[in-house]
Amino acid sequence: MQPLDPVILEPPTLSSQSEAEDPRTLPDLPPVPDASTDDIPPDSRAIVTTEIADMGGAERSCLALAHWLYRQGIPSHIVCYTDKVGLERFSTDPLSVVQLRPEMTALRKIRSLGRYLRSRTGAPPPLLSGYQTALHASAAGIRGFHTLMHDTPSLFSEASRATPLKNRVKRILSDRMAAHGLRSGGTTIVTSTYLREDCRRTFGVDAAIARMGGLPSTHSFCPHPVTGPLRMLSVSRVETNKRIDWILRALATLEQKPYPMSAEIDWHLDIAGKGSQLAHLQALAKELGIADRVHFQGFVTDTQLQQLYHAADLFLMPAVQGYGIPAIESLARGIPVLLHRDSGVSDILLDTPWATVLRGGEPSLAPALKQAIDSVRHGHHLSAPLPPIPTEDSWAEQVAHLCDWV
């Protein structure tokens, strides 16, 4: 293989984090010993990701697939460069995690991934989780792999057109390299129509759609009318693509009307999650004069998260992202959602009173939010059936069949 230009070995910075995100930035945990490669059965299905630094949507999907395979008696294991969270702690089944532990440079990572995948002679083709994993495997000369494409490069930055020329060139070269592997015989799997179309435009591949479901929950479907203060909820990493600033400015707009919204109903917004935009958004809420009604919860435990969901009347998710599992999880609990068409999960929520789907730029949010609030207050969704929503198991089964693993 010819020497690789380092410019193509790392993709552009990902500002759109993996979909279906867990809002919590995990505290530092002691390392968990990784599985020896000698313990991995030759026919084990390899689910490959990069660095596991948080328990986000990509990690959750890997666990969901491994869980389904385990219950079918099909061996599988997770492969990563490093696992900083102890992924097996989050698994309900025995889970093997192979950490390659290369020096954390692009070339070293690519070489370690290539050596590992080539060492598995006769094993089923691996499933690579995410764009960067596919890019690295392609650069290592691996072919015929399957890919879970959680996000495509067009979602990596809402301001991509404004990025420096060097970064745009880097992205083009990275996309071309990834395309070599994606077009080499494996299946590319996405969660939405937008991602499928973007894969066709960017990589020249016809991706299959498998819509992800929410995490299993012991909390049953429990819709309820608004009988007291209106509690709204946002659960995500606090990053720019989540558009939480849109929510704050929309709420401020509704408060600045001749008849403020707070004069109609005592409303509150809970924001669960941490991220780079947290301090900025806290300052923005204060500047807009709504800090007493907006509650930044930061990192929350499972118990605290369930309490927030239990109290919520309306879930807000105007993000631009490949999918958006929190919307599915909210609906499964009986909580109506407001989301943007830029979230891939909106594909299946376009014709139901359980969801308000807005289009367009930030000015469209305030009227859409008012519409959603009025609908929830009047209980329009309560007499309608919940739209069909996918489950984690249905997604995992579909992915396993698309990979010819069953």
C-alpha cells in the first residue's frame, strides 16, 4: 500500500455527536482489563469502534447489537482503540472488549486496526461503528466490511461552508478514502432517509435504513394531561448542533409578547446534560431574563433522569442530527415531542399529534413551540394512538440480517 498523506487520516472535527446520546459525561473510572484476543472465538462477530470516551449513542447501539446476538447464541465482541468508560459495566450479558491500545496518532491507530482485522482470517466481515472507524479501516486497506453510519460528514458542522479551505479539502479527501472501503462489498446501514441520501451523494453507496429504538425501560407508557405547571425537558450533550440556544431564545420571544406565556401557564424547562456550550447557555438564559425558569441539571444519574422524564409534559429536541433516540424514548413514556425535520427520527413522526415537527431556521421555533405547548395543554395527543416506534431488538435483528450474521 502506498504511503498515506496524513491529511486524510483524521476526519473533520465532529460537532454533531452520535445520535441517541446519553446526556451524561461519565466520571473517571478505573480501567477494566480488556479481553485477550486468544479468548475470542474464530467466528465471533467483531463490532468495531474508535475511542470509547463517553456512553453515547454509538456505544449504546454496539451494546444493543451485542445483547441481541448473545440471546441468539451468536458470539460477538467489541473492538476499540481504548475504552475509558468500561463498556462491559453497562452490559447485562458477558461482553468481551478488545482494546488495541495504539499510540494515539492517526497512522498508529490505522495500522493497529488493519493488523487486527487482517489477523481474523475466515471470520465474518466486521461491522464498523461510525465514519471515523470506516475511514481508518479504508486507509488500512481493509475491504468488504459493514458500517453503521450514525452521522455523515454533512452533519459534522452546521457551519461547514465557512470552514477554512484546508479543512474543506481535508474533508473531501477523507470522504474519498472512506468511499473506497464503503463501496467494497459490505453493507452501509443508516437510521434515516437523510443519511441514506447523503451516503449516496458523498460516498456513492446505497445504504440500508434500520431505525433505532430506545433503551428498554421498566417505566411503562404513562401519558398524562397537564394539570399544574408545564414542565419541558431537553436531554442531550450540550453542544451547538443540539440548538438549545434556539430553545432559550424562542422561550424568551414567547415571554416578550404583550401577554407573556408565563401569564398563561407556569412553565419550566429542565436541561439535562453537559458539554462545551453549558456555560454559554447559562449566561444566555440569564441575559434573556428566563434564568429563573430554566434549570440546568448537568450530569444526572439514572434515577434522576427517570424523575425528570416522569415530571415532563413536553420533550424538546430541535437538533440537527442523524437520528435522535431521546425522542423515541420520550414517546415510549407517553411524552409528546417537538423536534426539527433535521433530526432523522422525524421521518416516522410527520403525521401524529404526538409530535410537532418544525422546518426552517431559528425564527420557526417560537411559533412551533407555542403550537406544541397549546396542543399539550389541550391534550390533543391523548385521544390518538401512539405512532409505531421501533424497538432496540427490532433494530438489532435487522442489522444482524443486513450483515449476514444470522
